[in-house]
Amino acid sequence: MRIAYFSPVSPQKTGIADYSECELPPYLSRYLDIDIFVDSNVKPNNKFLLENFDVYPYTAYERMKESYDVPLYHMGNNQFHDYIYRSLIKDPGITVFHDIYLHGFLLSTSIGQGNTDRYREEFRYCYGEEGLNIADRAIRTGAYPEFDYPLVRRILDHSLGVICHNDFSIHVALKEKPDASITKIHHPLTIPQEIKDLESQNARKIKENLSIEAKKLIIVSFGFISSHKRYHVLLRAFKKLLIDFPDAVLLLVGKDLMGIDNLITSLGLAGSVIKTGFVPFTDIVKFLAIADFCVNLRHPTAGETSGSVLRIMAAKKPVIVSDVGWFSEIPDDCCLKVPVDSYEEDLLLAYMQTLAANARMRETIGENALRWVEREHNPERIAEEFYRYIKSVVDGDEIVMTRVSEALLHLGVDEQDADLLRHVSASVRDVL
């Protein structure tokens, strides 16, 4: 089989680009012939991708599509996926949801481009007149419902099959479209050799470069710094942790999207918190090597499976997460989970105090986490699951019926020819 693979790629700064360069195509290509289709404004720079796959601008797909069995669309929650959204509406295929709440994508491609009509129309399509009222109210007030509405109905309606990486996303999708054809396949993770060999990192030198004394407790939080990552809770709990562990350091690794400096200063934490900004993978490995444990909170969630949390776990580092979405699905012996309720800050502090004081617990949780990631997120097994699902869709009747419908439309047959359509449909299904 031959598939057209639509995804963001480097130099676009998104985890889905990493996913499509390291996690899936290298293994899926053992089962399928894969061509990569990218945004026409992007010049791919990943060496492995360029050396092992034919890469085309998405605009070339229209003239090439007859040579593929099915397109595979990777859909996420930012503007990098606009060409993918437009392509899947035009040429339905199999959609992989990396996020199941897509308001961020819609906002950036509509309001963000000065196009309020697109924003209103998507809400209307997904939720009817009530959706239109919601959109109008958001535009009028500037209070946008970022995590309240999935906004995936049109995508589900134009997908021959859907892949989600966790149960939370499937539950949300089925509430939007109960008859959707959906399967769960875990997020694949290739554990880089650098993470397997963390002990080879010069921890003393890394700490020196950060002006951190060798024996200090180091807590690391990875990922974009934004308000839904619960940094206000983390920083308040960390301030209380300093009472018992005054030499602790909190390392924030990721681009600051919320302007967190004011909060750090107001809490008097400037001397104990270090920001790195956006860093390449080589530096992430260094920061993992010196971490005693990690904290990666978030609420609300867009339904994502966190690649950064998986890498933390693969590095055998204990991590504290919010007890929401996919994070709730991680086994209890592989991480520590904090419910988002009135006791959130207190429980976070208690977990941080426990991990800070108990090296053996840190080691045990880390070992459990690595075993789970190796078992459940093995990219070789997951690539085979992708292949089996793609094959089941291609061998099923959805694509055949779609192509028959397109042929009838080309011949001038429309919905008014009901008897003819019923006859053709019954005949094709009998053959299938």
C-alpha cells in the first residue's frame, strides 16, 4: 500500500514535527510506501526525512492522489495544521488526532487572520445556531472558550477513519459523533540513545554552567510556559518547599508564553528559579541528566499525549502530573498525580517534599515508568498497529463507496436520483 502522509515538519517548532521525523514514519515505512506532504511555505530541513522519503508540497497531492491508497492526516491544535485541515476536508482519509480540542487551531487560522466569518462558520457547523451564538459572544467579549468545545465535528464527518492516542480523546470524539470509526493506538516513543546513556552526561559541568551547586536539589519542568500548565500553583508550592529544602532549584525549560517573570518576582523566587527559554534536544538531555524529579502540570487539557512526559519517564525520572485527560491513564506506580481541586497546591507540595526526601522512591517510580513506556509506547509495535488499522480502512467499503460516489457525481448523478443511488449502493456493497 502507498499512503500520502500529511504533517508539520522541521523547521516548524512543534512536537508533531518531531513525531513525524523520529517516532512513526521510520517504522511505518517497513509496512507501507510513504510520501510526505508538507505546507508549501515550508522548506523541510530534517536530514533523515529528506534522505528516506519523497517530500512534496501539499498542492501537488491533487494531481498525484490516484497513486495513493489513502492519505494520513496528522491534526494538531495550532496554525501549522491549516493546510492539513483544508486537505482532509477536500480529500477524506484517515485522521490522527494529536489534540482533540482544536479551538487554538481555529482561533489562529480565523480571528488570528482577521477572518471572523471562518470562526463563526466552524462553530455553526459543529453546534448549530447555539454554536453561532457562542462564537458571536466570544468575538464580542474577547473571552474565547479555549477548552470548552472540541470543534472536531467537521473533521470527523470528513474522515474515513480516526486514530486517537488515548481513551480521553476517543471519549470526547464519540460524544461529538457517536458513529465515528475510531481506534486507539498509543503515542509511539523512540527512546534516544542519549536518554538511555544519561549517566554519561557530565552532571557537574552542566550544573556549573547553570551556576548551580553540585549538591542542590533540582526540580525541572519541561514544555511551553503557559497559564494552563498551572505554573501559579507550582511556584506557590515550590516557595513552601524552600522552607524545608532551602537549596532547591526550579528549572523551567521551554519558551515563556505567559510572561512568568512577574509571578516569579512577586513570590520572591528570583534566586531559586532558572528559565532556559526554548532549547534543542541536546540541552533537554542535559537538563534531564541533572533533574532529581520533574513537575509537568496542566489543566485544562486539549487531550494530548505528552511527548515530553513520555521522555521524562523514559529517562527514569519521577514526574508529578495533573490527574486529567491522558495523564490520568498513566499507571499509578509510574508517576504521581495531583487532582485539580481545592487541595491541588497542598498535595503537590506533599509530593514534592516526599520525592525530595526519598531517593529510593524516586528510583522506584523512575524504573516503573521506563518499563511502562518500553512496553506500551514501543514504536515498532505501534507502527504495526497503524498498518493494520490503515489496511482495515483501505480494505473496507468506506473508500470504495467514496470513489463510487465521486464517479457518479462526475457522470451527473445527484441526490435527486434516489432510486439509482440505492441500486448502485446495494450492488457495490454486495460485491464488497
